[in-house]
Amino acid sequence: MASFGVDVALIRNISIKVNDARDRCSAVSAAIRNMKPLLIDNADLKKYPKLKKLLNNREIGSVYVLPIIVENNVEGVFALCSSKQSVFTSEACAILEEMTEDLAFGIQSLRIRHSHEEAQKTIRRLAFFDSVTKLPNHVKMENVLNGALSSSESTHVQSALLIIGINRFRDINTTLGFDAGNHVLSQIAARLKKSVSNNEKLFRVRGDEFAVFIEGATAEIAGEKASEIQKMLASQFNMEGFSLSMFASIGIVLIPDHGESVDKLLPHADVALQHAKQTGKPYEFYTPSLDSDTEYYLKLASKLYRAIECDQLELYYQPKISMVSGKVCGFEALARWFPPNERMIPPDTFIGLAEKTGMITPISYWVIESALRQSCLWRQSNINLPIAINLSARNLHDARLLDYIKERSVAWELKAGMLEVEITENAIMEDRNVAFAILSGIRDLGIPIYIDDFGSGQSSLQILGELPISALKIDKSFVIGMMENNANAIVRAAINLAKEMGLGVVAEGIENEMVWTQLMELDCDYGQGYYMGKPMSAGEVVTWLGTSRFGNVS
Ligand code: C2E
Ligand code: CA
Ligand code: CA
């Protein structure tokens, strides 16, 4: 309450209760309730005993109470008292009313201006900062790059931009939800913040990409920074209830060498990043020759979309041999791509691409369907050998996969034990909980599970022990060179380990008789390799079964 005039102290004692029935006789509450100015002349004063009492029989001639209305709310009251009667003529009232309206308008304008300023601050924050990590975003980054480009013209100072891609981050979002994804991002941001120094700036560029700008950096400094960041992100993140490690790939551009404008620099940084991802290198500098590689992969990806529809994929079958009987005991299905009028494209080239583009889902469905059809055909020719298919990490996040396998197995009248699954240890370690659920589902369908490329990944034995698996497949890199170096010790250890865990063991990559014999001595259960049989088309398998010394199934 603010007041001006003679009886300031008196006014301070006024208390107004707008909705109090007893207060009906207060002039101020009447004006507030009715939302209208109220004029009280001497004659009406008796209607407002409270006012009279308040004024304590002072000489009072007239009162004019004006509500201040802002956006349909009474925000205040403007009350005038005079000892003279009838001072508030109709002209005076009109002027006072207009003044009150101006006051109300002024309050409203101030408020709107304030809320606009707030809104602008929010917009500015959203436009330049990422709301999850609170880091400056790509707009800020582009400003910084523009600044670096223009200053480099006069100062000749070279800078570097590192684009950091977090691999398989999308999987975290899809399996654990966006909240968990955001939590992971904040933790990544926190680690990155710790690693940047004063002449470096950190940004969150988009979804799973961060960037570090280093002013005055040589290629050497940029490379060192990239490996430092890579290592730092690779150590375990402890989340509520689980821990996980991140693998980051980094693309590097030097400024101004790798582009005279932001529009050139950023795509070049992206090319370098994609290349690092494809090759599995921790980081990669942009060079013009990478452009053509990327172009090749992009073209390949678009062709791959049509490969299934156009019937360009084919399953080849490589025999698995029992080392006890020396005879074939099953086949592994391996995908091949035959684009028209071109050479065969091996799975090492297109499976990785399919995993990145999401094409692995339809490809795996196609593999399942084709393997089941082949199994049915072989059964009709009295070939009763199981077929193992390969699944990728992404397949483990596919909720429909189990139902699909179930439905197609029924459709092709699959006999028990005739389908097997191989999955790499890395795919499982990426997200054990998800892997555990789906692998249990596969096992419950009576499908044996093989851990592929065993020894090449970073799996923990404790976790492997908890998984519903049947056998370990020792990675061929150890088997191929078994006779020459200490790979022998690794193979020996892996075989013993499998036995201790009650699992079967397969050695893949047996290329000659010496390795075969050695593995027999080490008591390995099964073998696979060019020595016994290369991957073959379904037609060639029939011939091989009839002619190879490993093929006679009788
Ligand atoms: P993998 O599952 O480890 O398959 C074994 C690979 O080793 C095959 O290569 C096979 O041809 C090769 N190999 C077998 N014996 C020998 C040998 O004695 N010496 C040598 N040097 N190599 C041998 P391939 O067919 O090129 O497949 C490569 C990889 O592509 C596979 O590795 C697998 O990870 C992936 N892949 C193949 N088909 C599929 C598929 O249908 N789905 C998925 N998700 N991945 C597949
Ligand atoms: Ca395999
Ligand atoms: Ca393998």
C-alpha cells in the first residue's frame, strides 16, 4: 500500500478482505468486486460505515475508488479522498479513469516486456546451447569456426576441429530409453569437459556427436588430443544398476587447410569421422582421397537396399567337422552378395554397412528364411545336418526376432536341433541384459547358441558363464597362426576353459593338416576351415558331401 496526503498513518491501518461478507460495506472491496470505479459523495457515506469509522469523523466530502484492471484482473486500487464535497465532477472522473487505464496499460506493457525478455533468453539459450548437456551447440561451433577462418587469414594460425562420434549410442536410446540415453550423454559431456583446456572449446553438435575446437593446433597436437579423448571415453561409465563403456570414433579437420568455409569444413570432418567408424580406427584426419571412399560406401548402401528384393543375396554353407568322428556335423550359413555384372561382394564389406544403416534387420530375416528353406530342402534329400546362422548386435534389440524365428520354423517344419545361432562376444557385451533376454528366448526355442570370434573381444568370463550358450568358437586369428607363435597357448587355454565351463568348443580357420592334427591332440570338439571345406553354394554342398573325406555321412 502506498499513499500520499495528510492521513498516511491512518491508511496504513486499512485491511481489505474482498470476499468477506462482513466487508460489503468497504468501499475498496466493493470497487474490487464490481470491477468498476466507485464514487461516494457525502450523502452516500453512511452506506460505508467502515469508511466512516476509519476516517474517524474527519471532514470528508467525497471518495473516488478506481480499480486498476490488467487483463481482466483487479491488480490494485487507486482511491482518492477529499475533504471537499463533489470534487469528483464527471470531467474529473473521466480524467482519473483514463489515468487509471493508462496505469493499467503501463503495468501490462512492463509485464509483457519482461516475459518477452525471458522468452528471448530461453530462445537464446536453446538456440546456442544444448539443453541436455548445457554445452554450446552447433550454431556456436559454426560461429567459432567462422571466426577462426577469418582470423587465420591475417594471423596464419592453424586450428583443428575434432568431431567425436559415440558409436552405437542409438542402441542405448532404443534399449534403455531416452532418459538413460540423456544420462549417458551428460556423463560423456562431463568427462569431455574435464579434458578440454583453455585454448579448447567443447560443443555438442547433434545426437551422438560432440566436437572439440583447438586453437593453434598442429596435426600432431590434434591427433594426441583425439587419442586422449578416445581412451577417456573407453573406460567404464557407471550407471545406476549397470556399467558400460563407450567407443568413440573421431574425425579431424585442420583449419584452414581442410576447407576455406564452414560449409566445406564440416562435411570433410564428417567424411573423416565416417571413415574412422568404418575402419574401426580411433581417429582419422580428412584427406581428399577419403571422399571417394565415402562415395563408394554411400553408393553401396543404396544398392544394398535393393539387393534383397532383387534376389542378389545368396547363402553359402561351410561345413563344421566333428573332431571325434572326423565327419561333417553341420554347416555355417555365410551371406554373399552378387550384384548383377559385378564381382561378388564379401560379407565383411556389406554386413558392417548393413549394421550401420539398419539394413541388417531385413538381411537377418532373409538369412533366417533362406536357411530354413534350405534345411527343409536338405531334409527332403535326406541330409539331416544343422545350419548355423550369424546374428548381429542389432538383432538382439529386435523384439520381433523371436516370433519371426518361431513362425518361420513352424512354416518350414523345422526339426528340433536343425537351426543354430552364432553371435560374437562383443555383440553380447554391448548390452548384456538385452542379450541375456533374447538369447534365453532363442535357447528356449531349442536353438543352440555359439559364441563367435571368441578371444577377439573383451568379454568377461563371469558373464559368459551366466549366458545360455552351448559352445565357444575360437577366433580364426588364433587358429590360423597356431603353429608359429604363442597363439597355440591361447587356443589351448580356450579349449580348457570351454571344457571347464561345460561348453563345446569349435576352432575356426583350420587351413592345413598340421593345425587339424594339433587341435585333435588338444581335444577340440569341432573344427571349421578351408582345409576341410570352404563356404560353398547349396548345390556344391551336395557334391562335397559325396566326395570329401569329411563329407561321408554314412
Ligand atoms: P564369421 O562368422 O567369423 O565367419 C567365418 C569367416 O571365416 C567366413 O568369412 C569364412 O569364410 C572364413 N573362414 C572359414 N574358414 C577359414 C579358413 O580356414 N581360413 C580363413 N582365412 N578364413 C576362413 P566370410 O564368409 O567372409 O564372413 C565374414 C564375416 O561376415 C563372418 O565372420 C560374419 O561375421 C559375417 N557374416 C557372414 N554372413 C553373415 C550373415 O548372414 N549375418 C551376419 N550378421 N553376419 C554374417
Ligand atoms: Ca560365424
Ligand atoms: Ca568367427
